[in-house]
Amino acid sequence: MSDVIVVGGGVIGLSTAWELASHGAAVTVIDQSTIGREASWAGAGMLPPGKLSGETSGEGRLRALSCELWPEWTQSLCSTTGIDNGYHNCGAIEVSFDRSLNSEAGIWTATGNSVEFLTSERLRHVEPEISATIKEAYRLDEFCQVRNPRHLKALATACINAGVEFREGMPVYGWRMSGDRVTHVRTTGDDFSAGQFVICSGAWSRQLSIAAGGEVNVEPMRGQIVLLRCPSLPFRHVIQDGPRYLVPRADGRILIGSTEERAGFVKQNTVDGVQSLLQFAVRLVPALASAEIERTWSGLRPYSGREEPFITRLPGRENLFVAAGHFRSGLQMSPGTAVLVRQMLQGHEPSIPMPPYSLVGSESEQAELTDNKLLTAQRQQQQ
Ligand SMILES: Cc1cc2nc3c(=O)[nH]c(=O)nc-3n(C[C@H](O)[C@H](O)[C@H](O)COP(=O)(O)OP(=O)(O)OC[C@H]3O[C@@H](n4cnc5c(N)ncnc54)[C@H](O)[C@@H]3O)c2cc1C
């Protein structure tokens, strides 16, 4: 019998399994299809910076905790598997054709990150191929990227080396319970028992939580990507304009991302989606008009409707936990999430405060809830 069953082998499930197995747990990962082929494979691998000393929000702290862990995880994965995940510091430039970037840049500065505002001349000097019609731009020096498919391969190999068992092609559809405890996961094959269970099923997590009598509000939000190939890279920073971006890879490829679409569980590329991404790319870097289109794909982000993912125990379920809903940030937040899940399951003090990741929600939502509870208690006393 496993100590822990992790349901879902994306970046969150694999990171969690590796972290737990590295700390002595016997872990099984069950996936409905092939390990590491959903959103975690589809993502662009951008890793924005963060400083634990400066962050006060739940989202910021988890990003900052993960930023601290990325270099050591990369090194440790490489030394145990021989796989280089391509993690490196490339820097990013946020640009705008029309909006002011002052307040956004101010937040990065206030949370302790290095920000350089770029005048038109400086932008031309740093990235000469970016459109001359850009109104404002700033640079984040500490922005990194990872080749996520390679990272997933490294994680899966490290898991196997650490004794993690994989069961693929096995959809989990429910739970066997004894009182408040889950005893088994129910799959379309056998049922499997364990001491503890973690739902890391990305965009599919809601259904599994409902089957356990809870509700983790996660829905799929499709994102499309176009992959270009260039004989030589016209720029070296990640370039972002709000939710759209260009990510240069060392091998001459460039990712154009991404759309945000409520399309259920349908993964496909659409004419609209691809056309708007290509227009965005050529407007930003006109030289890309002559690049080759290598392929397109899409993935289903787990959207939680708030800044923070859910990393918590399911109410009324002693040994059932969830780590899901990372939306656009699951790759960047994966090492921190795995460490928090391990600390939660093993009863250790968490590295950062956990309330923002509860089902109730962010600190402000909780404060509101506490206020409401206080009001209700006061009214009851008055009656
Ligand atoms: C286009 C795009 C670009 C992105 N870019 C970035 C980026 O640059 N940086 C970043 O940090 N994040 C990015 N993201 C977001 C990131 O990819 C996700 O937040 C992250 O991959 C979520 O990981 P996950 O493990 O929770 O989900 P997934 O990778 O989707 O994994 C969930 C797994 O659970 C399995 N599963 C589901 N249901 C069941 C079941 N019932 N039984 C068994 N198994 C089940 C699935 O088969 C799957 O393998 C991007 C996402 C997309 C789509």
C-alpha cells in the first residue's frame, strides 16, 4: 500500500510526488492519460521573479518561495537524472502600445524586484527589432524561463529513481470512504488504497472534489500557442504585452502566447486564435513576418477565479488534500506548491502562511468572512 496517492501527473502532481518521495514517502501517481501531457506540457515556461522579503500576498509569496527553489531543484534534477531542463535567466521586457506601465512597474519595485524603465532609445539599444511604435517599456532582469517538456521529463525520471510508481491511462472517478477517511481511489481499473490522497488533477479537479463531497472551484481556460522557427533569434528577452507574450528559445524557436478562452474541455486551435496571435507577434516584432510556422497547440489552464491556487485539506475529509487551480502560474509555482503539500501531509510548519490557499480564498475574502461571522455572533448575542 502507498503512503500517498497523487491523482494527476502534471507539473503539480509530479513535483509533489518527487518532493514526498525524497522525504521518505511511498508514492503512487495515477493519471487518466499519459503523465505530463496536459497544461504543464502546453505552457510557455515563463518564470517571473519574486522576493519573499517583499511579498505580502498569497500569490506573491508562493511565486517568491518557488523562485528561491527553482535553481536548487534544477540542479538536483540534473544531477539525479542527467536531464537539463533548460532553466535560465533570460530577463523580460513588458511593453505597451497605449497603456501606462507606471503602476504595474511600481508594484514590482515595491515588492523588492529589480525594474529598469526603458526610454525609446534604450529599448532600441537593448532589443533593436521591437516595434518603434511602443509607447512604454520596462525590464525585469531576474525573469527566468524553463523548457517545461524537459522539466516534466526530468521530474518523471527523478520520481522513478525515487521509487514513485506510475499508473497511466487510468481515470480516477471516485473515492471509497470509511467515516471521514478516504480508504481507496476508484479507477476504471482497480481501486487503490493509501494513507493519504492528493488531488493534483489540474482543470479536472472540480469533478474529483465533488465526488468526495467537497467543491474545489476550478474550470478549464483554454490557451493557444503558435510556435515559430527563425534562422536566428531577433530578440533574447521574453517580451510581454499584458496577457500576450513572445518567448525566445535558445534553439531559434519562438513561442507566441496566448489566448484565454472558456471552451470547456475542448483542446484545439482556432482560426481566430492563431490569427490574433500572429498579428500580435508581427505588430510587436515586424521581422517575425518572415518566420516559419512550425506548429500550434493548446492547453487547458486550471482557472480558480482568484490569484491563488487551492492547496489545502478538503473539509470533512481527514486524509484528502488538493493542490490545483494554478491558472497561468502552475509551472512557476510548482516547487513551492510541492513543498507546501509535503509540509501539510507530514504535519510540519509551512514555509509561508497557508490561509490564502484554503478553499475560502484570499486573505481579504477571509477577513470579510471573519467579519460576517463576528456580525452573526454579535446579532445572535443581541437576540
Ligand atoms: C498556453 C499555456 C501557457 C502557459 N504558460 C505558462 C507559463 O509560462 N508559466 C507558468 O507558470 N504557467 C503557464 N501555464 C499554466 C500552467 O501550464 C498550468 O498552471 C499548470 O500546468 C497546471 O499544472 P497541473 O499539474 O495542475 O495540471 P495539468 O498539467 O493539466 O495536469 C493534470 C493531470 O491530471 C490528470 N487527470 C485529470 N483528471 C484525472 C482523473 N480523473 N484521473 C486521473 N488523472 C487525471 C491529467 O491527465 C493531467 O495529466 C500555461 C498554460 C497554458 C495552457
